[in-house]
Amino acid sequence: MARHSIARTGLAALSAAALLTLTACSSEPPAAEGGEAAGGGDELISVGFSQVGAESGWRAANTKSIQDTITEENGFELSFSDAQQKQENQISALRNYIAQGVDVLAFSPVVETGWDAVLEEAKAANIPVVLTDRAVETEVEDAYVSFIGSDFVKEGEMAGEWAAEEYDGEGYKVVELQGTTGSAPAIDRKEGFASAIEGTDLEIIDSQTGDFTRDGGKKVMEGFLTAHDDIDVVFAHNDDMGLGAIEAIEAAGKTPGEDIKIITIDAVKDGMQALADGKINYIVECNPLLGPDLAEVIKATVAGEPVEERIVVKDEAFDQEAAVAALPDRQY
């Protein structure tokens, strides 16, 4: 199966000003015009949102952005559920929202596949779907109106390019802490990193999932340290697993950031602080503040306006100096 509509399609009828400012770089929620609900008059737009879970600092910031923006004050009635990282919980929640007759469904899918049936049900009920953070693979035509999130392949490439620039020629051995098996960020970040270090002498000697959690990263890193005595670099698919790896490395009597270099993705505050402290060497950002983007897409969809099918959130990257400079004003 081919992933549905992943390529960016260009700006539609949402105003250029709106979309250019909707890079999730601000946590300020969009105000409803004239104090009225976004749906027109005093009628609220009902939104059913299914979140992956609460597995990381990134996810907590993402949830807060959505709950702070999709509010009655801004013209919405939000029904929110936590899937606890289980696809069956997410599908059940989406079906409940369909039965309730919400105006719009939105969710961040736990994994890429297995959504066709519930997407068909939403389509049959004429309820538009918006994906946030993660993509899906589906055979359903026009399964969703928009996908809002980062380019995970690019994030992996950015991490790999930095590693290649810094460490090529050293013969470094790399271990990889993967995200949740089958999830879009785990698949894409792995692909991007591998492609970026291809042709260098960096070698990935082990790769296992830590399920995007700090505890998972710690446990997998403990296993890596037991199995390998020549680890030079850790590439973690998110900050939380990297922070768990730091705990394991320190417990083994080694110095993170020096004896074993660490590269992560997310750039949440805990990760940025570890980078500023020299325990992490490089972080590629994955911006979690998707609430404003989601609000604008929902408003436009309900109003019958075309929306951009792929909204790519702007991500940056940080070394130690940049982290020190960014931390005082960091929103997440």
C-alpha cells in the first residue's frame, strides 16, 4: 500500500497569511472573529480528538497545545480521549465520535496501518478527518482533508547529516533507539538517518524500539551496553529515550556526551537542558504546538473552504550553544 497523500500539495484557499503563521511556533490560540463561534453565530464546532497517549514530554506539550486551542472560547466543543498507545482504543474512540455525530474527527495515529475500516465509516457519515503529527497508509480515497505535522524523514536526515559531518572518518559504532514499532516517526526517522550516513564509515551495530518512553530507552540502552563494548554514538528517535539512555550510560560509569555521543529528536525542555549541560550532543526539533494549525484547518473545512492537504511544520536543530540561547524562552 502507498501512504496516502504524503506529498505537499501547495496552498489552497486558506489565506497566505494564515498558513504562513501556522507553523506551530506559537502557542497562542487563534481568536474567534467578532467574539462569535467559528461555525457562525453561536454554534460551536464539535471536534472528536483521539490522542496517541502520554508517553513523552513531546506528547504532553502536543496535548496541551490542542486543549488550549480547541476551546469553547475559540468556537469549538472538544471531546478528547487518550488511547494509551493502543490502536484498538483509538479506533473505539473514533467510532464513538462518529456515533455522536461530531462535526470533525482528528487524531494522531498510533501506527500507520489498520485504519481503512474506521476511515470508511467516517466517510460514510460525511465527517471530515484531520490527521495530526503522524500519517497513515490507507486504500481509502480522500480519507482525510489534511495532515498536519513534521517531515519525519527530513528529521532523520538532519540528525544523520550532522553525525556524518562530525564523526565520519572515526569508524564510530552507532546504536539506535527506535520509536514505537510501525509508527510513522519510527519508520521515517530510521529511513532518513540511514540514508544520511550511507557512504560514511559510521555503522549502526544495533537497533531496537524503546517505544518513545524514557523507561524504554533506559532498558534498551542497558541491553546495548551489556551486548556491546564499542558503542560510540546513540541515535534516539526522541528526547525521552535519549534521556533514558543517559541514565543507563551514567549507571555504567561512562560519561554521556563524551564517552558516548547522543543525538536525539524533539527538542523538549528536558532534552534541551541535557544538551545545554553537554549530556546530549545534538537535537533535531519536532515542534509539538499543532493546536493553532488544527484550529484553522477545522474552521476552514467546516466553512467549506479548501485547505492545504499537507501542512509541514517548521523544525530547527540545536547544538549546545544554540540550546543555551533558546532555553530561557522555550515554550515546551
